[in-house]
Amino acid sequence: MLQETEPLTGHDIETITMSSSAAQAVSRIFAERKLEGYSLRVYVASGGCCGVSFGMALDNNIRANDVAFQSQGVQVVVDDQSIAYLRGAKIDFVNDPANGPGFTVDSPVKNSSSCSCGSDSQGESESGTAHGCGGSCDCNN
């Protein structure tokens, strides 16, 4: 279940950071695909007993309820509902030997307990989703 959080102010947005490797990877993707004017959208993809899972997309449509900011030279866009769950988050690009290269979103604003299916809710895959039951409560418990 998603936890209640306080809304972010303009000052708090600065607490969302992107590593230089993530910024380089996003910039490389934009250049390779010729996506001029696009932003990296980060959002809450799901939530459940395992905590909050995040998603990312390449987007050129900034909506009225979005918060947009620059991090490491990359325009990042977050909707007004997701931004509260990204307070203090760090976006990184890693090359995991088991899963291959990909992005991670490490946010301190997520469920800190273990999932009832026995999975650790703190682990994340390269797509930024929690390991284990994937954030849903259909663990057969």
C-alpha cells in the first residue's frame, strides 16, 4: 500500500538527484534516437505490500500537473502525485552482472518492512522495481 507523504515544494525538488552515469546514459539514448526536446519521466508504477515501484519513460509531453527540473543536464519530469514518493531519490545507471545494464531509482520513501511473501522490499532491479512479489499483494498469503 502507498504511504501518505507530504507534498514537495520547489526547494524539495532539488533532493532528487541523478548520477553522472545515468545522465550520460539518458543523453546517449536521446542522441541515438534523435529525441530532441524530450525529458526523462519518472513515476510511481505500482505499490503494494513490497513497497513502491518506479518506472521511467522518454516523454515530450509535459502536463500542467508535472514538475520539471534539470539534473546533470537532463530534463526530468515527475507528475505531482509521484513526486512525493521520489523525495531524496537517486537515479543511477548500473551494469549489473546478473541483470545487465539499466537504471535504478533508489528512494528512501518506500515501505521498509519485508513483504509477506518473504521478499526483502528494499532490493531493486535495474528497472527500479522491488524484487519479490513486484509490489502487489497477490503472494498467496
